[in-house]
Amino acid sequence: MKTIFVVFLSFFTFNSFASDIIGKSKIEKVKIFLTGAQIERTSKVSLKTGRNRVVLPDISAKLDEKSIQVRFQEEMKLMSVSTELDFSIFEGKEGKIGELNDSLKFVEGRIQDLNDVKSAIDSEKELLNKNKELGGNNSNLTVEEIEKAANFYRKRMEKINKELTDIRNQINGLNKKKWLLQSKLDVLNFKESTKSNQIIIILDSKKEQTVNLDIEYFVSGCGWEPNYNLSAKDLSGKITMEYKAKVFNDTGNDWENVEMILSTGNPNLSATFPELSPWYLNYQTYIQTKGKVASNKDRGEKNYYIPENNMNWDMVVVNNENKVREIQQEVQMNARYYDNIPKGGEQRQVFLGKKPNQTNVVYRTIEVSHLSTEFEIKESYTIPSDRNPYLVDIKEHELNCTFEYVAVPKMEKDAFLLAQIPGWESLDLIPGPTRVYFDGTYVGESWIDTRNVEDTLGLSFGRDSKIMVSRELLTEFSNKKVIGNNRKDSYTYEITVKNTRNNAIELDLHDQVPISQDSEISVVVDEISSANKEEETGILTWKVKLGPNESKKYRISFTLKYPKNKKVQVRSFRTISCPSF
């Protein structure tokens, strides 16, 4: 009796939801975090009196089921919310998958037909080869009969070989087409798998009514990276900063004409209130970055970054596909649901076992403020689910700055234009790449780093060819002598700085004199043209003011004394690659 009751209950439960309400839903709003996003969908469904099972299909497989929230204004009761895999999308009977399956079956059938013909021709060829000895032991054949038989054999074998060559060419062409169709089907099946989830909502309604549902959930497989454009027309002290973002979407669902908010917040916030820990202060350790101009005491440890001329960028995202792979494994375990999907072919990847080749999204670790910032994007955007980065405008700022130049002629023949931007804290900047333009010309790519900066943000605007810098060895004032057991080498360098601009400039000029680390080597500094010298490093600094078309010269002179049987390397070298023939 108990068994009968269980069967009856199961039958009743099945029939109570026999007619699911399939609802259409649309993504209206997306709040995108640096990793992940909060999706807001809307759906309008008609309910019957009693219990209703509402199914919302085509939902990203990368959603967090625990994050789903359903809101509504009408009088009804929410019983449960869950997700369920939609196996029907893998049956391949309709749409693009169906077309590919039909084409694939046709090609496979054609290949089989050609193989059947080839097999029959191969049999005929084998038969001819077994009977090519004319007459066997019968040596009474005439010359005419032998010639006639040989001509028949030659012509027939020629025709057979041509037919076999033609069939092999056709099969090779069809195999290439088959592989292409299978590859497209693999990609499409994977794309479908990323939106194979369904949200199942159980609602109790006291009456027949049409209701509006607001569904909200968190999804991975998306994110954004800050991106900046900095441009200055001249040295007047005005900079235009375009604050942008590169947004990518790999959730399986296209975001079509959606409202968008970009956030630096943490989407995995805890419900537990935070606790304070002791706040210890220490001296700050400055992070060394490739391309940074060496700072000195007079510059107050300001950090400047030399633009690198490349257009590459790394998305600041975490590519999480564990959920999709779990669904793929579940689909494979339930193969009966997609028996119509062909799985043959040597070059085909195992269906849903391996993702079609795509470029992985690279991510980097950055530091942002504990206080999160949100940017409401004024315009609606469409971001397809294709992993590609799409540029989104956030806001534009007009900034005041002061410009100055830095030159290190021993290392580079160009002067570098540096901008100091005060009051940057109010701009809600986070670390990210920036493209730099000066006087309408692309200078290069730099990096905005807010970790080591206090009230003034320093940024390089690249090389300025209108500030000419040279450093030459004056041979008439340089010589090498041997005095007793010692060698005495004297060096004199002349540095020339010229301003070819129509306005006055200020320039920090850097050079150096050597520092001895051996008691047998002595260094005597003869002349530094009133430069400020750091005793520990030997670095020389001049504060240079140049009017329009004005030039100035500075000299460095020093003498080395060391044993004559030793060799001291004064010149510096760099390592590069070159052809070798």
C-alpha cells in the first residue's frame, strides 16, 4: 500500500508541473565588477491559480545559484528558486545546430558512398591483377590475341587508377569539409553549453494573473579594466584625461543595449561586520618599475614612468570556467539526450570534453582602495559574449598640471617631458594603462600607479625632440699617462642642452662621476660645472632654465689613478641582438 502511495504521489507531482510556464527574460542592467558581474533580468509571465513552475531558459552556466534573488509586486508566494540544466539544447534538431548536423550527416553519407565505390573498384583491380598472366599454361595464343589482351588490360587499369584517384580526391575534400563542420559544431555546442542553465521559480498564486518578475544574480566570466587617454596640446599646463574601461563578456549571454555600472567593489562581500586591526605605520617601500626615471633627493622620490610604444593590454579578470566544465561532464554522462549529435572524425575534439581553442584572458593583480567606487555609464551599451574587449566611456576630466623636463644624456639623447598632476585623489583612479598624446601625436603607453603617490601624480609624456641634448668626450682635454707603477687617466665630457621651442623651459639634467670601490683606484673630480653632487652615488644634477632657442654647456672632468698592470673599464655597454652570417 505504501508503494502505491509513493507512485501516486510521484505521478501527481509530475502532472502538477506537466505544463511548465516558459518565460522570456531580458537583461536590463549589469553591474560589472573587476571580476564578475551582477545581472538584473526582467520577465513577464502569466500565472494560473495555484502552484506554477516558471522556467526561464538561456541563462549563463557561470551564474552563482546561491546569489539568485526574485522580486515582484503582485500578491503571490515564492516557494523556491533553483537552476536546472536544459538538455534539449544539445539535441540538435533545430536552428544552427540542426543545420550543421544535417550538413554533417549528408557529407558523411557521401563519404560512405564513395568508399563503397572505391571498395568495388579495388576488388576489380585485384581480380585483374590475379589474371594478368595471359592464358596461364596455354602457350597457343597468337601474337594478335596477346596484343589484344595487353591493350585491354592496360586501358582498363588506366581507367581504374583514374577513377580511384578521382575518388580519393573527392574523399579528401569531403573529409576537410567534414572536419570544418565538426569544428563549427563543437564551437556552437560549447557556446550553447555556456547558456544551458534554466532558472526554475515555483510560485503560488491565488488567482490567474500576469506578473512582472525581477531576477538578480551574480555571474563570473566577465570583468573590466581601467583604461586612460591623456593628451596635452602644449606646455600651457592643461591636460585632458579620458577615463575609459575595457569590458569583456564570456558569460554565454549577450548584453544587448543594457544599463551599465562599473564598480571597483568586491562582489563576494561578507554579511559579517568588519573588525579593525592595529594600524601600524612604517617607512614606505617604493615599488621599482621597469622604465622608471631614477629619482633623487631633490625630486622628493617622485615616480615617473616612461611610455612604452606598444598597444598590448592585459585584462584584469579571473577566468572561471569550473561551472561550465561541470555542466559539460553532466551532459556527457547523459548522452541519451543528444544521441543525434555526431561524434565521429579523427580530428574532432571530444564533444564538450575540451573547449574550442580560444585565447585565454590574462589577468594581473592590482591594489585598489578599500572604499569602492561605482561609475554609472550614461549611455546604453551592447557587449557580446565573445571574450573580446569593448571600450566604454566613463568620464572626461580637464586637469591642471605643471610640466618639466628630465634628461640623462649618458643614457639617452632625448629629453623627457614630465607632468605633475595635483589633486588626483578626487578622480577615483585605479591602476591601469594609459595612452599618452602630446601636440596631437601618440607618444606611447604608460601606466597610472596610485600606490606610491601622495598629493601629486607624476606621469611621463614621452620624448621631446625639440629639446636637444648631447654629451661628447673632449679628446683635447682627455689623456692617459703612465707615471711610475701607476696609470693616470683623465676624462672631460661636455654636455650641451638646447631649447628649440618658442617658450622657456625648466629641465633637470642628470649625469654622474665614478665612485671607487677599491683602495688601489682613486677618483679625483676636477670639474662639475656647479652641479649638485650626491657623494654616495656620484650622481650630478643641474637645474637648467632655458629661454626660447637658448643653449647651455656643462663640463664634467675627472681623473682616475690605478696600478698600470690593471685595467679599469670606464665606458658602459648595452646588450642587443644582431644577425650572424
